[in-house]
Amino acid sequence: MEKKKIVAAYCRVSTLEQKKKGYGIDIQKRDIEWYAETFKMPIDNYYVDEARSGISERRTALNRLVKDCKAGLVRAIIISSLDRLSRDLRFTENLLFDLAKAGVRVFIADMPNYDGSNRKDVLIRQIREAIAEENRKEIIERLKKGREERIRKGRMAGGTLPYGYVRRGKEIKINPQEAEIVRAIFTLDSQGKGHREIAASLNEQGHRRRNGTAWTQRQVSAILGRQNLYREGIIKYGAVIGKISELIMI
């Protein structure tokens, strides 16, 4: 007996949007459920990609959804808005082409009357995709300028702190336990030890990285590559350079 094809819903919050209001998964689900109820399309399964701070954005759910579509398991997808697929026009167009080729229809909650077979609707869709792409570029540019200004003012650009430091409220301080390991790495390096050898030495002494995993040659190299930070308090973001003397630990 042939397996029944499902109606799927897809939601996504990107790294850039995780702190902004109006893009949350719950809000997207509410809009999708409104659409599904209005047009009598019960949802069989949700595919959700939710970015986490400090982790690279991987659309594992979208990849799984596309795979299921190509396998003939999905007949329709509901999204809350076009930019939930992507804010890249070419990526979105290629994705929609592949889904149409697989016989899968895409329904858009904030375009309730959209018809993918209507040329005018497709044109409006493409215009909206272009606007979403431009908005993404503007967000990235604003973030870039904001981080550059923080560096100029002698503050960290943001994101995950380099090893050896910790946030105390709004301030960044030296983490004594991590700083001890950083100093040990530089001492071993000054003795002519190789990066692989240094990692092995740290592991033998029971030292672990911030996430609890063992030290590797790559991680030791990353520490030694930040000499200007640890020795002089020099911070960088792109071509912009600043200095925080309180961050010197060697």
C-alpha cells in the first residue's frame, strides 16, 4: 500500500534574527496554523531550523524536508513567509524550482492568495525575495558597523569570547582558570614544543577546553595565534584595531 503523502510546515530562525522580535518559531507556527485551518490543510509534520548562539547555522531540517520531498513523501509545504526559506534570492528560486520538479506545492501564509502557476504572482514573489535579500544585507552591514565601533571604543566586538576571558555582567574579565592554561601553552611554545606536543601535554595533565573536550593541535594553534590579544590587549574586527589593556594576561 502506498504511503500517504503529508502536508509539512517549515519554520526557521536564523543567527541574525535570533534576538529580533517577530521571527520566533511560535509566531511562525501560529501563522502557519491559521493558514492550515483557513484552507483546510491539516499539518502532518513540522520541520524546524532554529539557530543557536555560537553555533554555525545549519539548515538540517530544511535539508531533511527537501530529501523527503524528492522521495515523494511530501505533497505540500506551508511556510509563514518567503524569507523563512532564505533571504537569498537565488537560493530561494532554486529551492522552489526543485520542489516544483518534485511535484510539491508551496503555500505562503502571508501571501494567502499566491498561485505558483500565475505569472503575476510569481513576479510579486520574486520582488519580495529581492527585498528580503536586500534587508539581510542591510542587517549584516549594520552589525558590521556596530562591531567596528565597539572595537574603536576599546570593547569586544561581541559573540563568543576568546579562550581565557569571561563575561561579568557587561564587563569582560580574565578567567583565572583558563588564563593559567593560556600561559602554560605560551610557556611550552617558548620551550620549542610543537603544537601537537603541547596539546598532548595539556591532556595528560587533565586540562580540558571550555566545552569539556580534549585539547587538539588546532586549538593550541588558535591560542598561539592570538599573541597580540594575550600579550598586548590588541583586539581586531576586520581592518579595525583597538586595545583593552585589562585583557593582557601574559
